[in-house]
Amino acid sequence: MNNEKYNIIIIGSGPAGLGAAFHLARNSKLKILIIDKRIISSGGLRNDCKQNYTFPVGFPEDIWNEEEASALLKEVERELKPDFMEFNNIKVYRRRAEKLGAKLLKIRQAHVGTDNAAELIHTLTGELKELGVVFSFKEEALHLEGHTLITDKRTLQFDSIITAPGRAGFSFLQKWMDELGIEYIDNIVDIGIRLETKEENYPIVRDYYDPKFIFPNKTRTFCTNSGAAYVVKEKYDGYYSVNGHSFSKKRKSNGLVNFAVLRTIRLTDPIRSGQEYASILGKSAMQVGGGNPIMQRTGDFRMDRRSKFSDFNEDLYNFKPTLNVTPGDIALTCPAKILREIWKSLKKLDTIVPGILHPSTIIYYPEIKMYANRPVFIDNHFAVKENIYFIGDGAGTSRGITASWASGIRAAEGILKNCSP
């Protein structure tokens, strides 16, 4: 098994890695290996699988422009074969938002659903295997030395390597960048909350599955789930962040909606690491929540009082939380400047879509989104050194499934330009 040779090794089997593999396999005869430390293909395709096909959603505008992103999205669409969702009756919401200095983006969207995600991934990996791509799961990349990759199982040789470990792989990327002497930036993070309420309090989702509102001061809605929707907690280093999922329309609706409201924070001296800052806030929330995230009813938040288990009754509070965490007071742990902007945005949203701030609406905290340690790239194809490429959400080249897939294509184009099949 030692010293096997591949033309291309791809670390990570999420959308960025798959996007690179499809483009390489369809346009060359190169020998390609995908390795992943997990037991199955993972990444954003596995969880809920929302897909946005309109620039600039998911595309950092300092490294993408609309023309190149739109061109690559056509290729993403050919591979993922999305079933686009319809828009209805959104003019009134857009007009209300504009009056308040906010904006409602109109995005071409598709939604697979958590229950259908595994089937989609099975289809995609099956197509790649038919094209000759080799997969190796439960194999972890450890060290990179020249054209040699050392894993926990073997030593591999390569001509080019693509690293796409996803958003959760920021510490892995940081370790490699430190070892390889690659400069990187780590000063941006999203901090926010997730709301859960009855669909009747946020009826816009009947016309627009994942409405994306942009508010002043870098505050926005993110990742709306409705139908068979639920809130989950995700484990990070030393804390839990909340997130939202939903099943496809095949599942019976529970009549609930959840979505995040996030504020983007760009840090300057003396705080230099967004990852460390986010970790501090996450761990602070765990202290207040007794090892869990916090949930608070909007009615209690308005009255400046903490929520208690007894507040989650069948009177005014007329639905059960889909994530049972610790009732409390989010103001004790969320920084006031961040919480103030989120609350200002929510009051505007309640004017645009009246009902969202019903007293029964639950506020979950924290929801934290890392912006990755973006390396300094040496070319337009996300190379960090000759024949070494970093892509996807973990490397800061994208924010979401379709943009991540597009970043894989862009790296693959660079490899094909520099080698002969």
C-alpha cells in the first residue's frame, strides 16, 4: 500500500472535492484519489442540502466576479440537476424591506432535504467511480512533504493535491499552512441566533423557501427551514453551535419554521483570530447554559427576563421546541453590540413579515459560522504553492454548496492547464 502514485489526490469528499473530481474526470484520463477521514461522504450535501444558484450568494466578492461565478454555476447545475423552487408574491416583501433600508434577495434555489441527501451523494459518488475515481474513507491526511502525502494508513505520491476539508476543517488547514509557511487571514466570523416559530408567524416561506434578507451593519437572515423543520446542535471544539435542518416535502410538515440571524464581525488589533474569538463566545454560552446552548422565548426577551422550563407551556407558548436545550437569558452571554444589531434587524423583519416576533417565538443561542483561515493564493485557481490547491468553505473560497463546488472546478481548471492528461 505504500508509495502508491496518483496524478491527483483530493482531501475531502464534500461539494468542493466532488466538484474538482467531476471536472477532472470528465476532461482528462488522470488517476484521481479522494480520501476522507469520515466513514461516508460528508460536507454540506449531507445536511439539508440547500443550493443557491445566483451570484453573489456563497461567493466572496473579493475573489469572484459575477461573470466567472455564473459560468461555473452552469456546470454545477449540470452535475447536481437541481429541481428549482418557485417564487410567488414576494414583491410586497421586497417593497417593505426597501422602505426600511433592508433588501430581500431573489435567489434561484433548490432544496434536497436531509432525508434525500444520502441518496444524492450515493448517486454522485457512483458516477465518479464509473469515471474511474478512487475513494478511500476512514483515512486521515496527516503530513505533506513535497509530492508525498502521509496518511494514518499509508504513504502516497502525487503530481497535484487539492485540499477541501470543509468549514469544520479550519484547524487542519491552519496546521498545514503553518507547516508549509503559507500566509493566511483569520479575522472574520459570523455570530448570531436561530429563531424557531410557527409557520403562520412567518408566512413568506410559503412563497419563498429560503428568503434572504440583508439588513444594515452586516446583519442578515440565513438558512431558513420550513415544512418538516427542526433545530439541532453541532459539536465544535469546546462548545455547541445551533443549526437548522428540514426534510423534503415527502415528510409530513410539523408546521414550524427556523432560520438564523447573523452578524458578520471583522476583527482588528489586538484580536487577530476570528476562530479564537468565536470559541470564547461559544464556551461562554456553554457556561451559562450548563453545557448546552440557550433558548429564550421572545416574550421573555422583550420583558428582560430569563426563560424557565415552566414558561414552555401550552398557553401562549403553543408549540414545543424541536431542540430541548437550557432555558435562559441570551443577553448574559451574547455581546451587547452584536445582540443590539440583531434585535434591530428582527424588529424590521417583524414589520416586513408581521408575526415573527410573536411572544412564543424561540431564540436559540449561539449560532456561529466560521469564515475559515483564508490562505494567500498565488494564482486565480486557488493554488497556495506549486501543485497544491486549497478550496471550499474551509479555505474561504466559498460559502455554501454551489459556490464550494464551483471553487473545485476552478482549481481543476488550473491543474488541467498545467499538466498533460
